[in-house]
Amino acid sequence: ETGVTQSPTHLIKTRGQQVTLRCSSQSGHNTVSWYQQALGQGPQFIFQYYREEENGRGNFPPRFSGLQFPNYSSELNVNALELDDSALYLCASRGQGMDEQYFGPGTRLTVT
Amino acid sequence: AQRVTQPEKLLSVFKGAPVELKCNYSYSGSPELFWYVQYSRQRLQLLLRHISRESIKGFTADLNKGETSFHLKKPFAQEEDSAMYYCALLPPTSGTYKYIFGTGTRLKVLA
């Protein structure tokens, strides 16, 4: 059984650019959630995907979007990057009927 | 508003001393409460959840609905307990697991 992986580890972007972050869920997990963790804060729920559909969203604007693929890998896309988007982005996968989620190591995004 | 408050950013205790990490929540219904832990250079992981009422690595947490608290306790701290601890709330779910995390408390256990 493989764990949750994320790529890239670190990323530097310029304000106004677009970014795509990737997550590979734990084997057999069909639900993935994305979180933003700003420095000194706890993770904040962005959205959740189940069977390739978004089925829950936190207080994030539409420029945060995602995709989930049939192999349960997923992407987080952020358009029109702002300085405040600088954060650690975590994905977490969960199996059907389970409430325990397994986190990836995160992608550190810096917007300059 | 739904909120999880961890009032201490940093808690330092000596090895063998009791530990209590505070967590208060704001939610009108019956949420589930969790403690997550992140050891140095490791990923965030579940430590324990209130519904299982279990002790993990010597830690316990009791849900006090009257005080809306879910404090994490351990009678004798060990150096390996040093980590970042996050309290999290999960509102009753219809399939969407919108966890709400606190800001975390860093526990340092001193030799």
C-alpha cells in the first residue's frame, strides 16, 4: 500500500500567474480533500472531490479549482495568484466509508 | 461561526511531567473531534478521535460538551512527544468532510 504523494515539493510563482499542484491518493482511496496551510495557521479546507466530482467547498474563491482523475490522482489549480496564496498546500485521501484521512507531505507555494 | 481555538502556540514541559493541550470549539450541533499530530519532518497524521475513546501513545482526550472542550492529556510526557498538535472539528457530514482545524500547539518536552 502506497501513501499519499504530492508534487512538486516547492514552487515559486509570480503574482498573476497560474499554478497546478498534484496529488496521488493512497491506493484504493476515492475521496481527496485539499487544504491550504498558511504560516502559523492550521490547515484550511479548500474542497473535496469524490468520484471526479467536487462535493464540498470551503471559503475559497472560484479561482481555486480542482480535478480528480479515474485513477484517483488529483490536481489543485489556482489562477491569478496573489501574494496571500503563499502557503503549504496539503492533500488528504480517504477510503469509502472511512472518516480517517491520510495526508500527503504538502507542496510549499511561494508567490512573489 | 464554527471555530476551533487552541490558545497556546507553544507549550514546554519537562520529561515526566503531565501535559495538557487545550482545545475549545464553537459549534451548535454534535461534531466529531479529533487530534492530529505532526512530528518533525513527518506528515500530519491522526492521533485520536473522541468517538473511539481510546488512548494512543498514552494520550487521552475527553469531549466536554458543556464546556465545548476537547483537551488532550498525557500523565507523563516523553521527549518523543515533541511535535505540533492540531485539534480538529468535523461537523455532521452528509458526505463532505469539511474538517475545521485549530492553529496548533507546539509541544516541547525538555530532557
